[in-house]
Amino acid sequence: MLDNIVMAIGFVLVIEGLLYAFVPGHLRNMASRLRNLGDEQIRVIGMAAIGAGVLVIWFARVFLQG
């Protein structure tokens, strides 16, 4: 189980690093837009991202386990 957690953290870092490497201007633009959002809106976006992540993990565990 710990190896899965470490691998998941590694994948997140790789994907985030790719975004910083290939679209830094877009990330800067997105960060400036975040300043205009209220805390509640950012919280809802975060909760939606958590929900989407849980669904992806569930889908992978149920349908892609070989």
C-alpha cells in the first residue's frame, strides 16, 4: 500500500512538472485568475478535484485491475 502512495505522489509531481515546463504562461494566467475567486469558490473547486480523483482511482481499481 505504501508503494502505491509513493507512486501516486510521484505521478502527481511528474504531471505538475510537465505543466510548469511546457505551459508556464498558462499557469501564471491561471494563478492570477485565482486571486479573483473567493475562498468558497476555491474550496468548491478543490472538493470537485478530490471527487474526480477518487472516481478515477475507483475506476482504475474496479475496471482496470488485471
